[in-house]
Amino acid sequence: MHVHRRHARGFRQALVFSFLCAASASADEAQPKAATPTASSGTEVHWGYTDALGPEHWGDLPGATTCANGHAETPIALETKAAVPDTHVAPVFQYKPSQVHMRNNGHTVEFAYDAGSSVRVNDHEYSLAQFHFHTPSEHTEDGKRFPLELHLVHKDANGAVLVVGLFVKEGAPNRALDAAFAHLPHEPGDHVDLERGVINAAVLLPKDQTYFQYQGSLTTPPCTEGVQWYVMTKPIEMSDTQIAAFQRLPYLNPNSRSLQPLNGRTVYLHTASR
Ligand SMILES: [Zn+2]
């Protein structure tokens, strides 16, 4: 296994990472690969998950008032009994293998996904751009919080965002993630490319694709709404060692936003047909 590590210069920080104000339309859920923060810029926006930089203060960031004033924000408490049975067409996953390109952006570890994978909903195609992790889970399911939550972030040709969320519970080692999780980029700004490492997101999905579906937002500044969320009800498994490998990364534990009010939104529950 060839591992290429690239350490970013000049933007390690004691507490938080930063992103360029000019790139503020790109939050964690929808960050373009080219958004490289620069320490020399005078327009940096700092945010994090604790204290004065934490989620309660994100609404004070330039261009991020939605974080405080939004009415359709993510994450939410998902409740099986309150969900409305869904009769919509289920998404069709068209995932292919991708090289492993990991980047620690100071908020999560993002796996940039090679072009050519997508999910189709009602003949509408959303390309898989990246996936990343939160600890602990951002959503809760019937009051339960999981050690990790994985977000598969898709975008259509107009930039509309669709995220598939997977809960992760402790269990068997996840072989699809073994190589990557043995080489996670440790510090903010670090990149790791596994030269012969290939991952297929299709393997990450649970076999039972029952899911919650609702309209929400990015869970990171600027908390933009209009995001379609599909959260699988059945958790996938990762070993305690794999989960700990992520949770041990500096500044990323925790990296989850607090629960947001439902504000009358409908949450659908789509039971997979057999
Ligand atoms: Zn996320």
C-alpha cells in the first residue's frame, strides 16, 4: 500500500481551522476540493464545535445568519413513530469505486469521491462529491445517539444538495474502510492519498435501505437550507478500533451540531420493499 501524505503548511491552529469568507457558500457538506484556506488572507472565518467558536455562535459569522435564524435546519431528532409512511420513489444508487483521497479540513475528514458516481431520484441525478464523518452522530434515532454518522454528499447540475446519512454502531470491522482508517490524516490541512486504495461507497450502504427523508440544511456554516436528507434507519458497523481512530483525531471530537427544532416539517419513513 502506497501512502502519500501531504502536510499543509502555515495553517495549523491550536483550536480551530478556518475557511475563506469568499468560499463561505461551501460548508462541510458541500465543500469544493479547491477551497484551500490561506493563513495570509484577511477574510478568514473561524468556527468550531466548542466554546465561543461553537454552534451556538455560528449565526454571528459573516453570511451565516441562517445558522441562528433558519427554520428548516439539520440535524433533527428522528422518531419512527412520528414519521409519515413514504410512498415516494426510492433513490437509486449508482456508485462506482473511487480512489481514496482524504483531507482533514479541521472540521472532519473528507473523502473526495471520483466523478462518475451518483444517486437518482425521480430521474434527477445527483453526483456523489464526497463523504465525511461526525462524532457523535448528528441525528438521533428514537432518542439514540450513535458513535459516528457518515454523510454522503451529492450535488445536481444546479448545485442542489442531497445528503445520505448513515449511522455507525460499534461492531464488526468495516473492511471497506480498513485501509483508509489506518491512515487517517491526523492534523488540519493534512491530505492522505492511498495510491492503490479503492473504496466503493455502495459497499458502505446498509443492506436494508429503510430510511427517513426530510428537508433540512447543511450542518456546518453557513447552514444553507434546501438540502434533501435521506437517513438510513439501520446503522452500519465499524469496529471499536476504527471508531476510536476517528475519535482520537485532534479537534474533531466532538464535531457534531446540536439538534434543531422540527418546526412543523414532515419526516417520512420509507420502508424498503422486499
Ligand atoms: Zn456532515
